[in-house]
Amino acid sequence: MGAFVLTHKDWILGIFLLSGVVVFGNAIHYVVFRLLRKQQKRTPQRGQGIRHYLAWPARGVLLAIGLLIILPYIPKMPAQARAVIEQFVESLLVLLIGWLAIGGVYVFQTITLSRFNTNIADNLRARRIHTQMMFFRRLLIAFVVLLDAGAFLWSLHEPGLWKYGTGLLASAGLASLVIAAAGKSTASNLIAGMQIAFTDPIRIDDVVVIKGAWGRIEEITSTYVIVKIWDERRLVVPLSYFIEEPFENWTRRRGDLLGTAFLYVDYAVPVEPLRAELLRVVQQTPLWDRRVCGLQVTNLTDRAMELRCLVSAASSSECFDLRCIVREKMIAFLKENYPHALPTMRFEMREVGENHAASSAPVSSIEELQKI
């Protein structure tokens, strides 16, 4: 036991080595991230991503490596204690490297997405990249966690634990097959997620109509999609729905849209003044992108004439607002200039015996007609 008694000089040397690890580890960390900050001055978003996701795991990795380096130089440490400490630090280092790798995935996503802004008018490519990166980030993180778990098991020094870890991984693989067979819907959603990532039938911020509900794609997870309805509700739709069921995507190819507003007027209303008024209305609003503006007679019924006002806008939200403005202004124009333009219902009165006097009287409403 006397061989393991530490003198004051041994204590001082041990404390000095540990302090040196802390000082040099933090110094290297400071220098590296200081250089990164200088390089990323022109792109603050990228630099912020590196500091946010990599600062703490990088510091932990540096300190763990420093501890492994100085352990053989600590004087008079029992071999069994040194082995236990090395085992602990090595396992901790494996976990820290996994944390650092996950942070690297997030940094890669931040740097990639910073080049694609979704707030511009023509954001089709940006929305495609954002959607694909969300899926690939989850896939890469799952892959890193799996590798790190395997490395952690193999970092253990006990051969019995190696066998246990190998058996655990094999059991997990068998269990995953059983779960995949039992949960076909979950598996189909995962496969649908891969199809959506590569074929992009939907993207983040796409405008879709699902079973009559109009909304925007707000979030795409590995199993479901969150659609933000126009009235602030959220519609949760499984991923497999967008592969197996039909739906409307208003921004599949481009963001600009054509919008319609229908008017139902009497046959006596002239069309040309309405066409000129429509052009005047859209020219007065910045919502019109000056591509399409037209008014046509699209249908005739026994009671009214159907007019279609066709206009264009740069985005779906602007198109919706523009359609509302066109309806409001055109109805106001009809009321002011053609007050009798609304469809009217005509009745022809004929003599019917004794009821001739009653039938020849003017009828002011359908109720009075029913009383005759």
C-alpha cells in the first residue's frame, strides 16, 4: 500500500497536469472559434450556427482528449484506477464526438439554407431545398446516433459487454423488422417521406387544397405534415396521403397564380364597360402583377349571364386578396351604373276563369303568386 501513497510533489504535479488540460483545451477552443468568427463575419447567420451547435461539444472533445493524454503521466496512480478512468473518459469521448457530429449536421443545414431565402417572390428552388434538408437532417442524425451507439458499445473493455452489445444490436434489428411488419402505416409514411424528399410533390410554404381546406405547408416531419389553414387552424395529414390521394398544389411549379371572380348579371348589362372597369380596378392595386386581366361571358342560364373576371398575382395570398377586391369594386360599379343589373325573375300572368281579376293584378312577390 505504501507504493501508492502520494507525496505533496505528486499532488502538485497531478493538479498541474489537470489545470494544463483545462487551460490548453480552452485556449485551443478559443483560438479555433475566434478564427471561425473572423471568417464568417460577412455571413453572421453561418457563424452563429457554428457557435450555437459546435461550441460546447468541441470544448468537451478537447478536454476529453487532453485527459487521455495526461493520464499516463500522473504519478503513482493505481493501474486499476487508471483503467477505470480511461474507460470512462474514452466512453465519454465517444458520446461527445457523436454530439459534435450531430452539431455538424445542424451547421451544414444552417450554411446550406442560408443561401436559399424563402421570403422572395420566386422561391420555388429555395422551398425545395428547405424541404429536402429537413428530411436529410433527420436521416443523418439517425445514422450518427446509430454509429455512435455502436462505437460506445465497442469502446467498452469487457469482452462480455461486447457480446452483449452485439446481441443487443441483433435483437434491435429483429425487433425493428417485427415492428415494421406490425406498423405498416408508419413504415409507409417513412417511405413516403423519402419519395417526397426526392420528387417534391409538396414543399415548405406550398399552398395546397386538401378536401376543400385551403392552407400552407407549415412543417414536414418524418411521418406527417402540418398544414396551416387560412383561419389559423392546423391540419395534421400523414405523409402517405400526399402519395396515395389526389390534392391541389397551387405553387407546384411557380408561385404566381391566376384568380377568378364570377359575376351573375342580367342580360341587359353591356359587357364592354365592365371589362374597362375591371382593368381600371386592377391597375389601381399593387396586388396585380400586370400579366393577365380579362373579362369574358363564360355561361348563360335562363335567369342570368355569368361573367368571369380573370386576374393574376405574384403569390397565392395576393391572388386571394385581389379576387376579393375585384368582387367588391365590380359590385359597387354595377350598383352605381346599372342598378337593375342583378338577375331578375320574370312571371307571365294569364287569365284563369274566375281568377282573372286576381291574376291580372300586379304580383310583387313569389308569396303573393302562391296565394292566387
